[in-house]
Amino acid sequence: MSRSAARGREEAEALIARLGRLHPKKIDLSLGRLQRLLARLGHPEQKIAPAIHVAGTNGKGSAVAFMRAILEAAGFGVQVYTSPHLVRFNERIRLASKGGGVLVDDTALVDALSACERLNAGDPITFFEITTAAAFLIFSEHPADVVLLEVGLGGRLDATNVIEHTAATVLTPISIDHTEFLGSTLEEIAGEKAGILKRGVPAIVAHQEAAALAVIERIGEKVGARLAVAGEHWSAHEERGRLVYADETGLLDLSRPRLFGRHQIENAGVAIAALRFSEAFKVPPAAIEAGMSEVDWPARMQRLSSGRLVARLPEGAELWLDGGHNVACALAIAGALAEIEERVPRPLVLVAGMLANKDAEGFLACFADLARHVFAVPVPAEASRKPEEIAAAAKCAGLVTEPAASVEEALDRVGALQLEAPPRVLITGSLYLAGAVLALNGTPPV
């Protein structure tokens, strides 16, 4: 990195840190503060390309990744807003570029964040709100055909929900998570997520539990959204190693997605449905096929084949990474691991770190019949569970476990386990942990 580039990165990081101190709470769901700032900025959210708005508990990022891959293969200019980032904040904002998207550079990021800071004039505003305003400002200044917009938390009062006109909305599977902000029941959480539905706009709904679907259908009818529900209006399933998608306009026989795990079949189906039910885009089958093989989404059942952490493992061992952090994620990860085990059997070792507000015992119980050993590690975040707490939860879940001071220490100790073959090691439990792992390994997202 050049000296000027290093200065630009340092300036961006300092500015981002300063913006994080504008509100006493990290999360305070509201739209008023952001609407005030957007008005001062000249309403950039009204000047962006048509948006596909994505909410849900699990699979949001994967669905966005599939849509991005398909749209870019079809020749569309795609902007993407996702959160959180893994290694660098720039990952949250992706701009359209010839031959595929690129992460926003530090200069454009600093310019937008500085403008937002100046016009906000010290008023209380959360970090996510002011950085969402910066994303809208950046998007409004760069040409594109579509914006893929991932909800940060919930939906109804999420900062991304200030947009009024969308080409489609998407609800990925909804489960219990973030109860301190969204409600204690599945029905309450589904009501918050369904707050992104808009009148007359296609709403693509993944498979849901009955209680969640009932709420979505009620809200959809109330606002006048056009629901396209999995299993009713479209379907996606695996057949003989292929992805078969069907809706009222026809059937597609596609390659199995590059993203690993059976749960990615439905995530791909959601993405395909969103593009086929929206009237804003005409995507040929060839682009959908290309998207299945070109999709990329780091820290979701990602095989790390080289890097500094990989080198710490015994010869022949595998290193995998997934940032899943709730029980629904754990079930999907466990299913993917079982599928891998069927093809290439290996003893499984988990390296797990979790935040204090997550169900560690419920998460780890999903691996009780798969994992031979669990190393519990800290997460590089203020609200990390202590390794001893995670180890206790793993023990309650019936797993053999021990704490470790760091990921590096855990990987160094894998070689001392009495295993019959080089193991398959999975680091999981937190996106914050996943980001730290990618940085430590020297393989950050690009």
C-alpha cells in the first residue's frame, strides 16, 4: 500500500470511529434522525437506482450475493449495501464497475462521511444511521441500474427503510433473534421484518414457520404488497446434484450453487424469484446459470485453503469458516457439515466464539452428534462471551471442550488431539470472529 493510500485509510478509520460516538446507544431503532439528515443532504435516497430491499433473520447476505452475481452476469450495474463488514468498513458499500462491482474507495468514503458529519452538526444519530446516509449519498453520485439493500436490524424501523420506492422486497427465513429490539415472539419479530413491504411491490417470501407466515400475509394484505411465497408461487430444490427452480412462467434446471450447504438452495431460489417476479429486470436464464457458479459470499461455509492460520494446522487438515451466530444458522451449518462428511469423512473440531447475547448452548447443541472436540475462544468485541462460559455451554450440550486464549492458540492445539485422521476444523459462532479470522489469515474480502 502506498503512503497516500495508507493515510486515506487511516483518515477513514478515524472518521468512522468518531461517528460511532454520536449516539450513546449502538442500536436505537428509529427513522426520524436519519430522515432529518437526509433532508439536509438533499434527499440522496430519492436519487438512487431502483432498490431490492432484503430483510429476514438468516440468509439475507447470501440472497444479496446471488442477486448480485446474476445481475452482473446479465450486464446490469449493481450497487450493494450490506452489514456488518468483516474486515474493513468499505465492504459494506459496493459500487458498479465494468466487469463487476468494486468496494468503495477510501477517498469517496471519507468525502461522504465527512459531508454527513458536517450536516448532522453534532445531533444525536446512531452509527448505522449516519453511515447509511453516507451510502445513499455515494450511491446517488455513481450510476447504476439497481441497488441491493440489506436491512441492518428488523425492518420497519431500520435505517434502510427510509426508501419509499422499491423494485422488490425479500423476506428470507425468520427466526428468534435480537429479542431485545424486535420482540420476544416469532410473531412480533416477523411483524418488524415485514415492515419493509410496500404497496404494489412484489414481496418474495422464503419458507417460513406458520406463525411468521401468517403475520407476513396479514401485513402484505394490509399494505397491498404482491406476495410470492415459497412453495405456493415458486419453488427451489435440489435434484440429482442440480438446482431446480420453478414458478408460473417456467422451470430452470441449473448448476448447484457455488456457496456450500443445502440451505443455499433456498437462498438461491429467493434471489431468482426476486428477479423474475420484479418487472424492473429482464434476466436471461444464461445469466442465472452463470450466477450460480460465480457467486461469492465470504465467511459462509468458506473453505480457507491457504493463509497464515491454515499453516498452523497439522498437515492434511481442512480449515472452514462460517460467521453464523444463532440456532437457525447452526442447524444450517450442521447440515452442510453432515453433507461434507458423507463425501469425505474426517473428525470435526469446532473453534467457537460467541457474543454474550447469543444462545451458546442452543447453538453448540446442533453439533453434538458431529463435533469431536470444541475449543472455546473470545470474540474481538466488547460483548464477547468468555471462553470459559462458551466451554461450559458446550459441555452442557454434551460436547468435549476446553477454553483457549485465542484462535491461534486453539489451532496450535489441534495437533495434540488424539484423532485418527487429519481433522476438519470449523471456526464459527460470530461474524466479528469471522472477520478477525480473515484478517489474521491474510485473506480479507475484496
